[in-house]
Amino acid sequence: MDKKVKEIIRLLSQDKRKSERVDVAVIVYYRYPGGLEWLGPFTSVNISGHGISFVQGQEIAKRSELELKIVLPQDPQRPIELRGDVVWSSPADGRFRLGVRFFKMKEVDRRRFVSFICDTILNSYLKKK
């Protein structure tokens, strides 16, 4: 096998993610479960079928449960609401970047979300050609 291919396989096997990340901006709001007020809007750094990364103003402990509202650009009147937990948090220019793993999403919303990710990947691929 080619050296470059072996190196790519090695690097990919180190990544624990379940799905590919896409560097795309969507609007995100969050609140703690049972909370009344949504915090945001914040802009995502990247998304995947299993999680999202975004920068916001306060440190949130790892394993904290959050309710998220994600606004997709093609359908801003129907945000996707779901639950997730904070997998990591790191300082970013006086703010905090979070990685949140999804764990509870309605099936219809999951289909819309995954369709959006697939369309984004396909469109970026077609633009390169």
C-alpha cells in the first residue's frame, strides 16, 4: 500500500467521531433543561450528524446536558430542537468553544438535519470541480 494511503488510514482510525464534520455556519441557541430563556444566537464552527461545535460566552462543564435549537438556513421558521451533552469545552479568545454530542432528536428533525449536512457536502464538492 502507498505510504500516503497508510498515513491517511492511520489518522482516520485515531478519530473517535462517528460522522464527518462539516465546517458550516448555522445559528444555535441553548438552554439548560427546564430553563425558560434561550441563550444565543451563536454561530456554529462545525457540525456533524452526531454533534455540533460553537463558541459562546461562558464555561460549561463537561457532561452538562443542554437543550439546543438549531436554525437551518433553508428553513429558519422551523428550528430543530434537541438535547445533547457537552463533550468538551476550551477557552477561545475570552470565550469558550463547546463540543456538544446529540443524544435526543425527533426522527423527522434528524432526517432534515442529515439531509442538510449531505446537501452541504455535495454542494461544496460540486463547487470544487
